Amino acid sequence: MSGFHDINGVLHVDNVPLPDIAKQYGTPCYVYSASVIRGQFNALKDAMARALPANRQPLLCYACKANSNIAILKLLQNLGSGLEIVSEGELLRGLKAGFSGNKIISTSFGKNESEIKACLKAGILQFNVESPDELDNINKFAGEMGKCADALFRLNPDIRGGGNSKIETGRKEDKFGNTADDILRLYKIANEMENVTPLGLSIHIGSQISQANTFKPAFEKLAELVHILRGKGYKVERTDIGGGFPIIYNDEQLLDLDEYAGFVRDIILPLNTQIQMEPGRYMVGNAGILLAKTQYIKQTPAREFIVLDAGMSDLIRPTLYEAYHNVRTVMNSNRNAKTYDVVGPICESGDIFAKNRSVNEVNDGDLLVIESVGAYGFSMASNYNSRPLPAEILVDGDNIALIGAAQTIDELIARENIPDWL
Ligand SMILES: Cc1ncc(COP(=O)(O)O)c(C=O)c1O
């Protein structure tokens, strides 16, 4: 069996019992299922294959901010994915995982000199441009390097989309994208630049979008601008329609992929552009769990707390977004349910994974998992409270590999220095 499932009351990932992983690698650790990632990639690819002709399939560029472990990148690259990156670090990870430059898209918001030059050196497919000054810099650095950069312009369609306000990116008050009028100006400027070729438009309106209808007006605004640009004689050869596909954390609705693909067929396909997509969360979110040990049970007059050895430094989504993640025991699933607050060991009242949550009765030392943390889990982890980053483990059938070693405290301290004048 693939993915996360119980066998005789013990939670497994594929064929591997999670207690074995805890024993071998310690806790807390992230555990990923390769088969779940493959299943997600293929589900999206298949939905697009059903809707669009074979010669017009989109380039799926995995948004690796969701999970940038190089083994996960390699897995997706093996499946034929492209890559969306937002920093020089992500570029170097992608290259190390084997992505060729011409399948990499840079969408970062404040592209710096070193990053732009590294992207140009790698021969990336395109820069999705966020602002006029950024366009100037791309042209300037490409000129210095004797290169010409392909550019798309990110449209801010002023549309609400996204599971919560912190993951909406397409409203006019958001920092992302450019207005249609600004893009008309930028396209003209870029068209006259020696070292930039303007080739199209991009959008990304938010994350965890469960209604296909939400995408429709954004696609329509994109299409309208394509027609206006072409009417002015400009080339528009590519449209990047972003990511934002949801996963189930609790009781959310999943996006109807066929309905979504239908909007792509009806609105984007007739534009006769290369279609690009940037799914992040959808590819990896449900493929990861955070495996943790119960350090203590603490009873106060108001509450009973499960104190885990994992904290908000390992998984910040509940603290940052009040995000819901299911919490369950690895074993003992026949014990009675009790109500707990599930917390970490960090000195913050916000270090809470779940409040007033019903969990099978737990004792000190019991293993728990926090589910659906494959996206924006490890990639947002920090060293707060001087806690080393946790290990990452990938399972594929019977295969298990440590794909990210736990940091040591020595490594944490080694980068720091006491000046001799102190
Ligand atoms: C430009 C861009 N593309 C793609 C993504 C991926 O979004 P998601 O993980 O919701 O698919 C993001 C996420 O912030 C983004 O900013």
C-alpha cells in the first residue's frame, strides 16, 4: 500500500512502520511519501491531458518554495516537471537536482544582482518580472554578460483568491504583480531593450484555492491583456497561469481539476501560447508528516497539554496562519479519545499545533504525527530557540532514505564569532 495508512493499529508510510523511522532517525523528523507525490503530479498532468490537445500540454513548473529538498526536486524532475524558483538558493538546488536551465522559471519578487546573474548563467527559460526597476536590472546584467533574457510580466488582476488573507497575492493592495496599464508601458520599454525579449504574461492569485470559478476572472483578465498587447503588435508567446491548487487539511473542498482544466481550455488555450503552471502545495502537501514524540503530558486547571518534542521552529504554519493540521497517534488507536492542546517546547504562547483537539489518550513517550505538512513545512522551519533543523526522510515502497540530516547544535553555533575586541 502506498501513502500513510494503518496496519494492525500502527501508522505506516508505504510499507514502513513509523515507529521504525523514529527509532532509526530520532524525532522530530519530517517523513515524505514518494508515491503520494507521484500520484499528485500525475493527477494534475492527467486532468490537463483530458482537457487540452496533446501538442498543447502545459509545462508544469513545480513551485519549490513549498518543499525544496533536492531529493524531492529530483523525484519531480524524473516525472518531467519544470521548476519555479524564487531565489538563487532555489536555483542552485534545482540545478543540483538535475533540472536543465530551460525548464526553470524565476518568479522571485525582489530579484537581486547575484540571483539574476546566476539565472542568466544557467540559461533559465524566463524571468517573470515584478517591477520596472527589476526589468532595468535584468536588461543591464544580461547586457554585461552578453545575453538576452526572456521576460514575462506578472499581472495583478485585482482578484481575491486564496485560503486566507495571508496567502492571497492578486489583490491590488498586494505587493505582487503589475497593473494592466503598467504592463503596457513595460512591454513597450522591454521591446526596445537590447538584452530583454518580452514574451508574455503571468499571474498567480493565491494559494489553497478550492473553487475553480475563482480562477476564471483572472484568466479572462490575462486573455484580455494578451489581445491588447497583440493589437499593438507585440509578441505574446507564453502565458504562465500560476499555482494555488489546494490540498485537504481538515474539511476543505478539493478543487475540481477537470472544471479548472476546462477554464484553461476555454480561456487560455485559444490564445495559442505556451501554457505554464506553477503548482507547489498540491504536489507535496499531503505527502509529508511531522513525526514527533510526546515529551510530557502537563495538566493545568484549565487544560491538558501534550508537550511534543517538535515546536513552531519545525512547523510554523499553525502559529503563522492559524492553519489546521490533523494530529493523531502513531499507535494505540483503540485508546479512548481525550481533549488536549497539542503544543511544542518553545517559549511562545503561540507554539501550539492544535487547540482543544480530540486525540486518542496519550502518555509520555508516545509518538504522534502532524499531518499534511509536506508543503511549507520544513521549507519554513527556523532555528528559533537555538533548535537545530529536523531530519527529513523519504520513503518509496520499501526504500527509506535520509534526504536531509538533522542539524547539530555545533553546526548552529559554528557560524557565529565573538570579536576579539569583546
Ligand atoms: C509566483 C508563485 N507561483 C506559485 C506559487 C505556489 O503556490 P501554491 O503552493 O499554492 O501552488 C506561489 C506561492 O506563493 C507563488 O508566489
